[in-house]
Amino acid sequence: MFESAEIGSKVDKKTYSERVPELRANLLAEQRRLATAPLSVVVLIGGLEGAGKGEVVNLMLEWMDARGIETHAISSATDEERARPSMWRFWRMLPARGHLGVLLGSWYTRPIIDRVFGRSSQTEFDIELDRMLDLERMLAKENMLLIKLWLHIGEKTQGKRLEKLEKDPQQRWRVTKLDWRYFKNYKKFRRVSEHALQRTSIGESPWHVIEAADVRHRNLAAASIVLESLRARLDQIEAEPPSRPEPDLPEPKPVNILRSLDLTHKLDDATADRRLLKYQADVARLSRRLANAERSLVLVFEGPDAAGKGGAIRRVTRAVDARGFQVVPISAPTDEESARPYLWRFWRHIPGHGRVTIFDRSWYGRVLVERVEGFASDEDWRRAYAEINSFEQQLTGFGIIVIKFWLWISPEEQHRRFQDRQATPYKQYKITEDDWRNRKKWDAYEAAACEMIERTSSEASPWVMVEADDKNWARVKVLGTVARTLAKELDR
Amino acid sequence: MFESAEIGSKVDKKTYSERVPELRANLLAEQRRLATAPLSVVVLIGGLEGAGKGEVVNLMLEWMDARGIETHAISSATDEERARPSMWRFWRMLPARGHLGVLLGSWYTRPIIDRVFGRSSQTEFDIELDRMLDLERMLAKENMLLIKLWLHIGEKTQGKRLEKLEKDPQQRWRVTKLDWRYFKNYKKFRRVSEHALQRTSIGESPWHVIEAADVRHRNLAAASIVLESLRARLDQIEAEPPSRPEPDLPEPKPVNILRSLDLTHKLDDATADRRLLKYQADVARLSRRLANAERSLVLVFEGPDAAGKGGAIRRVTRAVDARGFQVVPISAPTDEESARPYLWRFWRHIPGHGRVTIFDRSWYGRVLVERVEGFASDEDWRRAYAEINSFEQQLTGFGIIVIKFWLWISPEEQHRRFQDRQATPYKQYKITEDDWRNRKKWDAYEAAACEMIERTSSEASPWVMVEADDKNWARVKVLGTVARTLAKELDR
């Protein structure tokens, strides 16, 4: 892959000064087009020290309108970032629709270094690369254009550049001992980077290797690639007819996991209170150990209206120190949220060490209500299963304990609860016309839920089925599960 | 202030269980009212260790709807927080309209501890307290209700509580060596806290001292205060007629600072290029020293349309390493921004050590366009001067270098530039109907600018007047000022 970037491409001064004005005008024109398009752009700039990554960023900011371009240099993570899965810091950098972000370095930086110095095996490295592919495919579907540039220089050129930088009093600060150590491993870096680039060059976001020995050639190549990629994607968006999602109203199978639940389970008040008290004591004790264990806890509550999510959540929060938890109710996204890829609004609430986040409804909305109501296109909710699994694997892989509760009631019980809400003055706010309307889609919702449970239950983050016609039973089961899971995870 | 919280108030079990259900129902009702009101609420909970701050937070979350209540325990700052002025971490915690936030500890915590241990003088302490008053007055005006609770216990009670906690294996973790050290200084803490509370009890946000020795009394008192404060403020909002701001169209004085500028200043291209190159080299060299010096740089660009802000900004960014800066264009706020106090959207972009943020228009919009167009009420833009001064003092006090550029052109020059924009295809996007319309308010805008410059120039963050009819002159002046200021600040 790198051979073709070692052929000695050069651009003379005259050609350069002839081509630059047009390139700049075109870049500006495409940036203006981007401003109102349903698209955001991230330019990743990779390559060795001395290849000129910083110069290319400076160039882009100079040739385009720097206003609204966000640049992020990937250096060591802050402590807020280290307390969360490695991709969290990149998610928080994603630009909003109409904007352009430039990453100097990227999610590839650390894995490549780790592999070069043998801190990860080839298999671990490949697994990480494949995860990035998944991420990039998703970003592409979520209307984010990734332009991946790799600035390549040969071993001799790198050596010369580092020496030259060291001699220049104004540039010396840029060359560290680490850079020389990396330089000594040039061949390894080359091999590992080439492997990474080959494995992660896909149609949606191919790598562009740029021969960076000649500065003028490097500049023109980088700017042209950004221009062409941006233009092609914007043309494509204009040509695409705006999609009008159709509601997907599947029929439930006559025998399914939800119908197999025994909704007659009941607990009398005295038994329930006794058990709740015990479990609350367990949860209180165990949740305090999260911080020292550098773990955190994510609870997800899903289920139809009036299934008792709020009540169950209150039984959990009663047990957890208020300093440490956050309940995040998921309803309509804010405009900052809807201007970014779907999972962004959930990533931003992922807790750091020692903390608990409780999602009252969650990322599963996409394969439940958004599918049934036709808010998400067929393609969007179909790919969501894999994206959600990958998201949760990142959480659990980092040591976050994820428990997902599915609270299920019979349509008859829901009807009773709706009527009760309407009859009780202080509960009336909980019931709206929408709720009655949603009941008509009960079957489709049930079928969507069955498919969701089947496709997103994993060993690390299984769905816990909660029979919820009896509130006592449901609350005891929820709290008991939290207590047992914490014990299992923290005692091992 | 504390004597009245040492009178032995107690609530018996029966009274407690009689009063709780009504309190809870009322709290929930007010929280629902809050959800759609133009108001956000922050409950500050202060007091010594062992007074039951955490229990009161737990209580609030249990008695109210925990969904959407954000709780923040003020412990040690993260490194992202330490790299910014001390109030930054509190600004990022401010809840959006309709929401309630609970702070365990607050902006009072650190100053009180510093004073107790003699790390600050009485005068420094009082200055800090007065700043907090300013902040709280502003938050009140920006439709944020602050409910400040102080849980008070006597010395004996604290000693007993700490001992009891230490004996309980499940609570022992909560008592640290530091707590005992604080306990030994009980009398000092009492004196310093009492002083702080007295000085910062104002009409908009008085302190409520709660006798916290008896748990039932403490709970009822805390919940009642929250309920009553919330209800009173919501009633008041309902009673207030919605304000309809009138545009403020002042006449400029015949002799003023803007008219005294010599707009005939000119530089030929060769001289300008030579100076720009020199200053850019200076800025490039100096800006790299910001990180080591633990300083950062904020540049503000204001001035009428077509005054050349964009071009001047580009001359600066060309000199600064792209890794280190961000250009933030200020136009309409996002909904997350408009749901919070005005300055929130600027605070969120304040740079950490070593970084540069360039604001293309800024917080001065409130006293310029918002005043002239009538977007801000008379009262709002009038109080903005003091708020802005306080904001900038916090930045400069922390070591952030703040330079504010006022680019000024004659109306004739603006007219020429507008016509040029309309005639040049790639510049047409820069000019809209609004721009022509705004020209009609030139006089009012000029008068507003004069008042702004007069009221917000300070030694630490002066306005730099830039005669901008000649672009060369303007750009050289901007870059030269940045270079000289950096040299002065970093070499001292």
C-alpha cells in the first residue's frame, strides 16, 4: 500500500501556485454547501511524526473557513476520558450536521502503537480494527462522511525531518525522546500501519495514502482528496430522494418469549417488603464498592407504557447513594443530539468509575417505537441491532456492568392501569391520547420486542425478563437482579 | 444565624408520617409544573460532614421524580476542570429549563475550607463571597431559582455522628481522617460558615439554615423549604406578564470614541506583508509557550458586518498551531444553549491550558445587536455590562489572556464592501437582506458600541480599537497586538 507513495511525486512551484487558488475557491464552495446539508464531516489525519500532519491541518483551516471547524489533537486522555470506554473521547468530538471536524491522530493511533510495541497480539489488534470498521460503517449510515488521510514518508525522509526539526530552535520542542524511539521502530510501524490501513479501507471510508515527502505535492493531494470526497458525497445526497420511512407493523408469532412469561406471578406486600429491604441493603453496600473497583453500572429499563418502569427505578435509586447516580429519561432528542449520530445522546451519559446511570427507555427506542411508528427507515432499524450489540460490548468490555430490564404486562393489565391513571387526579398527567393510540399497535410492539430480545441478548448484557402484572413481583425481581449481579461482578 | 438552629426542634413519628404524604404529593405537583415553566432550579446543600447532606439528597430524589433531576457531588476537580477558572465546573452542571439540579456542596465549599485553614485572607474571602453574590443575582435574573439549604448541627452532635458512622461497618468508609481534622476545627468552621451565610443571604437566594440534629425535623424542614420556594417562584412567573422587549435606539454623541478614530490609516501591501510575517513568527513562537506557562488565550472579535473580522481571524490562525485553537462563530443559540443562562454558551468554549479560543462575535451580542434589535429586555442588557465584566475577571484572574478587538469601519466603506460582495460571485453568500436592513440602524449600533466600550474596557481585558477601513492596517494592528500581548504576558 505504501510503495505507491514512495515514487518521488513532486510538484513544482509554478504548478503549485497555479492550482492553489482554484482548489481554495472550490473547497470554500463545498464547505458552504455542507453548511446546510444533512451531513457532517470528519477528516482523520494519520501518519508518522515528521510527515506533516499538523501542517496539513493548518492548511485546511487556512484554505477553508476556520469558523466552525473543530480540530482535535489526540494526545493523552484526560482523567474524565480514562474513566470511560476508549471510544467515548471520540464520540464527544463528533461534529454536528453541517460542520467539519479535523482529528489529528484518531482511534487508530493507540492500537497501532500498542501493536508495534507488542502490548497487543495480532488477534487483539485485528479485533480492534474490525470494531473500528463497524463504527465507521455506522457513522457513514448516520450521515457522517469520514475522510481518512495517511501521510506517508520513507524511513530516510523521517530521519532527516526529525533531525531538521531538532536543529531548528523554534521547532525543537516538537521532537521528543519518544519520537526517536518510534523512529527506531520505523519498519515495524510501517508493517503494522499498512496492515491497519488495508484492513480498514472500505467503500464508505477508504484510506487515502498521500506521498508526503514533497510538501507541495502533499498539500495539493490532501486538499484535492478532501475536496473530491466532500463534493461526491454532497452530490450523492442531492441525488438521493428523501426517504420516507414506512411503519413496520409485524405480527407476533403465536408462541413467543413474551407469551411464555407467567404473568400470574405475585408476591404479597409483607414478603415483597422484606425482600426489598434485604436487596436494598445489598445494593447499598455493593454499589459503594464500584468506585474502588473502577467499575460502573448502567441499568436500562424498557417496556410498554404503564409497565411500572418508574416505580421499579425508584426502588433502585432508594438503595443507591444519590451522589453516585443519574436517571436519564429518554424522550425527544435536543437539537444538538439530533444533529449527530444516533448513539451520541447515549454515549454522553455513560458514567465514569463508581457511578450509576439509569436509562428510563434507551437506545432500544430505535428497534421498538421508531420501528413501529415509522420514525426510522427499514434499513436504519435493521442495522441497529448490530450497532447496539457493538456499543454494549464496548461498555461491558471496559468493565461497565450493564443490566437490561424488560418489564412486560398483559394488555388487560395495561388497560386497568390506564383507567386508574385517568381516575386518579395526581396520576392524570401520566396518561395522554398517545397512550391510548399506542395500544392499538400492541401486536406490532410485541413482535418488535421479541425480535429485539432475541437479537440483543448476550452473555455480557442479557435481557432480564420481568413479569410485571404484579408490581411487587416486578420490583423484587429487578432489585434482586441488581443485587445478585453486583455481588457476582464485584466478588469475583 | 446558627443559634436559631440549636433550639432542639424535634418532630415525633406520628406527626412525621402524617405530614409526609401531603408533602410528597405537593412536591411532585410543583415538579410537574416546573417541567413546562421558563425556569430551572438548583438546590444547594451545604453543611458539615455528618449533618446528613447525602440523606437529604436521597430524600429529594425519592420524594420527587428522579427522572431528569441531576445530582452533582462536589469533590475534587477533574483535570479538565482544573485547567479552567474555578466556576467552569459549576457552569457545566447548570440544568436546563424545566429541570432541577441538586448540588451536594457548592461553590462555597472550597472558599470556606481555604479560609478555615488560613489559606486565604478575610479580604480575599469576602471578595470571593461577593463574586458569588453577583453570580447568584445573575442566575436569578436568568430564570434560575437557587434554593440554598444549610444543614446545621452542633459540635457535640457532629462528634457523636462521626463516631457512630465509624462504628457502623457499612458507613465507616464515609469518615476520613480529613473529617476528624475538620471536626477539630469545628468552631472555626462555624464562624467562617456563619460569616459566609450572612454575607450571601440575599432576597433572590437566601440561605435556609436547617436544624439537622433530629432527622425527621431535618427532612420535613428541607422538603418544605424546597416546596415553598418552588411554589412561590412558579406563582410569581405565572403572575408576571410576559415581557415584550422594545428595541433601544440611542443616538450617538456627536463626539465619541468611534468618531475620533482615524480611519484614513493605511499600509501598502509590501509593508503590511513584511510586518504580518514578523508578527506571525512571534505569535507562532509565543503561542507554543502557553501550555508550559499554564496559560491560555481568548480572542474576541466584534464590529459591524463586513468590518473584516473573518480576514483578521485568518491572519491569526495562520500563526497558531491548528492543534491548539478553535474558532467559535456566534450566531443563534442551540436549544440546549437557550435553555440555560446566557453566558453558559460561552463558558462551555473556554479553553484549557495551552489552548486558544477565538470568538467571532461573542457575549457582547447582548449589549449590541440584542439591545438594538430589541431581543433583550432593557433590564437584561443593562445588567449585562457588570456580568460581562465579572465573567472576564474570572478568566483573567485565572491567567487566561483576553484580548478584545473592536473593528470599526465608516458607513461608506461598509457600503462599498457590500456592493463588492454582491458583485463577486464567490462572495455573494456573505451578504443578505438583513445586512442592508441593519445598515439603517447604524447610528443606534454606533451609540451602543460606544457605551459598551466605555463600560467594559478594563486594564486586564481592554478593548483594542482597530481602524479597519484599510484591511492591511487592521490586520497588522490585530496581529501586532496579539504578538505584543503574548510577549508581555509570557515574559514577565
